[in-house]
Amino acid sequence: MRITWYGHAAFLVEADGKRIILDPYTSADVGSYAPISEGADVVAASHENAKYHSGTSEIVPPFETVLGTSIPPEGVEVAGIRIQAIPAFETPEKRAGDEVSILDFRLEGLHVAFLGDLGHPLGTLELALLGRPDVLLVPAGGPPTIDYPLIPPLIDALSPSIVIPMHYLTPKINLEIQPVERFLEALPDWPVERVDGPSVTVDRESLEPRRIVVLESAR
């Protein structure tokens, strides 16, 4: 499996001959991240927000789309890929209108969980539904997504092998969020691997030792 971080919350996951784009942005709206002008088999968005999370206009068709907040409890199969969604909220108050989702799928024997815009701790049922992901894609910029004191217990509960931060401050984003260093400070016991590039290749053998993998943005 090859995971590429485009920038902000957008990723490309390549596995089993498939290309899945997660939470694509619209480049004109996010600052100076370049367009995601590539093709995909599936574009999966954690929630509807064309600026930052569900911008499909720059992706090269054809592709199938799935919106996490519309996925039924049993999940859906899209282009041969089974995707589950766990309802969540962007803010701790869980207000109406703050609905988002966590996307969860398995390819090449690896379990990937994409936390999207999660902004609160997960309950017992939500943790049970997620299980233990091999790879966890985590918002790392602080509020309005999950705040730093809540991150260590969340990651301890999920016990992933590889944590990849996203949704944090870079010179290219136009949001008032925090840099990835704040996230790393919240997890001082985790080794950090800084990749010289936007992609990491993951297989069963590369899951140990557990670590945080910091990618450079591809756009």
C-alpha cells in the first residue's frame, strides 16, 4: 500500500490496483495548495465541504464518489472496495450542522482509519467499531478538530502501528490552525519518522516499530 499526502486532509491511497482519494480540497479555496489533477477509482469524502474535504471538480474522471455522512451503518462497496463510516462531529459540542464521519477500510490486509474532521473523544461503541487500525490518519492542527489533550488517550485506545498527521498549519493553507509540531509535542513517547517526500509505502513487515510518519505535501 502506498499512501500519498496531497496536503491539508487530502490523501491518495494506492492498493490492490485501486486508487482512492480521501477528502480532496478545491485548490482555489484553500490557499496555495495546487490542484489534485489526477484520476482515481474512488473519491471518498468524510463530509460535505467542497472547499476543504469534498472538492471533486479538479479530479480527472471517471471515478465513483462516496460521502461518509451518507454511508449506512453496514457500509458500502464502491469499485470493489468496502468502506465503513462512523458518525462523528467536528466540534466537542456535537451541534447540529457539525456532522462529519470517520472512514474505515481494508486493502492488502491492512486496516486504514481516516479520522477526517473529528473534534471530540470517541465513545466505547465508536472505538469498538473502529477496532485497531494499522494506519491512522489524524487531524493534527487542533481546534476546531480534536484538541491536543484528547489526542494521546484516543491514540492509546486505538493502538495503531502508524500514525500519519494531517489537517495542520503549513505555509499553503488559509486556516487558523496549529503546526504539526504541536501534535508531536502531545505524543512525546512516539518515535517520529520524517519522510523526504509526500509518500510512504506500508506493508505488514513495515508496521513495526510503531511510529508517527510526517509526510511532505505533494501539492
